[in-house]
Amino acid sequence: MYGLKLRYAKSSLLIVASLIAIILAFSYLPHALLAIIGGFVVILGLSYALGHNTWKQTRDIGSRPSRAAGARPQRGERKSGGRKSRAEARASRRVEILHPEETVTLSAEREAAEIEDVFSSLDNQLVGLVPVKKKVEEIASLLLVDRVRHRFGLDAPRPNLHMCFTGDPGTGKTTVALQMADLLFRLGYLEKGHLVHAMRDDLVGEFIGHTAPKTKRTLERAMGGVLFIDEAYYLYRAGDSKDYGQECIDILLQVMENDRDKLVVILAGYKDRMDVFFESNPGMSSRIAHHLDFAPYKLDELVAIGRAMLDRSAYYLSADAEMAFREYLTLRMGQPRFANARSVRNELERTRLRHAFRLAAEPELSRSKDDLMRLEAADILASPLFALAEPVSAIEESARRPPR
Ligand SMILES: Nc1ncnc2c1ncn2[C@@H]1O[C@H](COP(=O)(O)OP(=O)(O)O)[C@@H](O)[C@H]1O
Ligand SMILES: [Mg+2]
């Protein structure tokens, strides 16, 4: 605060001194001499301002950190400096064509692209999904070999990477699409690597002339990244001549063909509906290069997913609670609107709520760190789902006993 005051005091003093000097000069000096001095001061001021600005710019460029070719930019840099550096890195790789006798290792190239992080994040974040992870590895290998071929001056058409993710809700489609966007960015296939999530309403209009601008706006947002169209089959309404979905599909087809180097489209939804959609839209089907099928999770996988989710937020299930959770999931899997891992996440959030409520109901009791982390069977068995079903087992009996 005092610093601020001092700064203003200095400026005020300078202005007052200048005013006094001008008034004195005006009174005592001949006006011609005054004009010459005034002109001289203005020229001096302008030269200083210009010189200072140029020096500042040169210093900024000089102090910007240089980046090794192929090194991945930091996340925050992605939209501006990062993108430029990556393009520069790619260009410099193109210039330095390797001699045919030279050799490279794919592991070194993998390291340069820093894609190991994506695979470890896929492995750590997602339980199961073995065929999907394998397909992601295959796509990464294709692009990696492409990069290395490029370094030897071997050019091939850019591979088509439009994809279709089929599977029930909550099977990890959106999560894998996000990782895929990151992977494609790191391997230099996409300029930005962001993901734009769109549904029919973001693409198809309701009046004449409404659809094309809407579709183009969404496409523009997605340029340089992935356009993820969820429940893509709703774009097309068979037999409805007044529907504008076909107009949107036509624009999408064109962009998928002509702007392959700027955009990857991922269509997602239930497998059977997507098959019907492709039958009615063979043009779309022929532009999709990779199909990834996300199988529904088995009970053990759902339990493992729940355990991993809790672990990430420093909670855990007691042995009884895990058995109760299994029973909960067995019932829930047979119910409408079951959404695999999403149902697991939602139920665990409700369980946390009941756990907190249970602890808060006896506020005078001392609680240990473990008490704050451990979810008990009672927290799960209080779910209304059990009230709808037959009493399930002896666990319920033991769980009704108040936990220690
Ligand atoms: N295999 C998995 N392991 C751990 N968590 C998962 C798994 N699959 C999905 N999830 C989690 O379930 C939630 C829903 O997943 P999401 O990718 O949105 O599914 P979808 O797009 O298929 O409906 C997310 O929180 C996600 O992290
Ligand atoms: Mg989704």
C-alpha cells in the first residue's frame, strides 16, 4: 500500500516539477528557443520509447525456453505456444531426413512422444477393457511407425482414424475417447487434442437453414481435436422426410473426408442401434476405420471398479461392506437403466453420504482416521433397492447390528 502511494507521489512530483519548469521557461526564455528545446525533448522521448520496446521484444524471444524436437509441450501451452512448437518440431524432423544406414528404436520414439503416460493412465484409471486397450495400442503403434518412417523420408497417406465406440452406458467410451484425443495429440496426429462432446441437439436444427450453421459451428469448435458424437444414431430418423438430420450427416461426411488432417470423429452409442444406423448410412460406415466394442462389465469387474474409485478418494469397504456391495450390484444389474461403472460411482457417492450421516448422528463419539475411511455394510444395505427385494442374506443380519 505504501509502495503504491510512493509511486504516485513520485509521478505527481515529476508532473509538478515539469509544469514549473515550463512556466519559468515560458516567462524567461525566448519563444523560438523554447520551441527548439520542446521539439528536442519530444524526439528524445519517442526514441527512448521505441528503443525500449524493441529491446523488450528481443529479450522475450531470447529468454523463451527452447524445446527438443518431438518433446511434448506442457498442457497449459497446448493452445498457443505448445501447438507452434510441435509444428516446428515436426517440420524440423522433416528437414533432417535420416540416412538409410541409420537405425532408430521405437522405444526411443515412444519416449520422445511421451505416450507412456497415456498408457499408464489408461491402465491405472480403467479396470478390465482388455480388447479396447489392445486396440488403442495398435492405433498408437500405427502412428509411431508412421512417425519413424517420416524421419527416413518415407511418406504414406495419413491414416484414417475416424472411429466408432459401441457399448452400453457407463462402459468407459467417453473416458477412453478423452485418452485417445490426448494420445493422438502427443503422437502429432492432432494439433490440439481436445475433445468436443456433441449430441443431436448440437448438430441438427429445427427449421430450414438452421442445421448447416449449427453443424459447422460444432465442427469449428472441434477442429484440431476429436468430435465425439454421443448416440450418433439419433442424427438420422428413418422415414421422417421433415427431419434435417440427413443435412447434418452430409456435412459431416464431407468434413470427415476432406479435413481428415484436422479432425477425428468418434461416433458412440449402443451397438445394435449403431449397426442399424450404418446400414442406412453406408457412406458413414465406409469412413469409419476403427470399431471399438466396450463390453458390459462382469460383477467382479464392477466390484474392482468400485474399489479403485474408493481408493482414489481414501475410502474403503469393510469385508462385510464388500459382500453387501456385491449383493447390491447383483440386484442393480437386473434393473432398468443400469449404467455399469456409472451406477457403481453413483451408488458409492450415496454410500459416502450415508456413512457421513451415520457418523454425524453420534457427534459425541471419538472417531479415528480409519472410522472416517471405512464404509460399513449398513451404509450400503440402507439403499432403498434392498427394501424392494427379498432379504438377501446373513450379511444383512450381521449388518443390522450397529458397527463398532
Ligand atoms: N473400466 C473402468 N474402470 C474404472 N472406471 C470406469 C471404467 N469404465 C468407466 N469408468 C468410470 O465410469 C464413469 C462413466 O464412464 P464413461 O466413460 O462416461 O462411460 P460411457 O461414455 O460409456 O457412458 C466414469 O466416471 C469413468 O471413469
Ligand atoms: Mg459417455
